Amino acid sequence: MKIRISYENERELAIMLDILQPLEVKCKRSGNQEGRYKKAYIDIPPVVFESKK
């Protein structure tokens, strides 16, 4: 799963990464960091749930 995040400052991105921290996520910032909003792309690996019997 991929998520695109728009943020105004690095603190906002850090907060989002802290929220997602229990998952092993990869974050890639967009090459264009100009303008009011910056973008980051987050890859989240598939999560496998064990069924309870």
C-alpha cells in the first residue's frame, strides 16, 4: 500500500511517521520541495493477520 502525504513542515511529517512507527514503513520525499506543501510517499508492507480459532 502506498500513501501520499502533503505537509507544510518537517514536524508534521515526523508526527505522521511516529504514528505509523509500529509498522515497517519506507518514506520517500518528493524531489520537488518548493511551494507551501511538500509531499512524501510512504510504502506500507502488507499486514498478515492470524485468524483466531
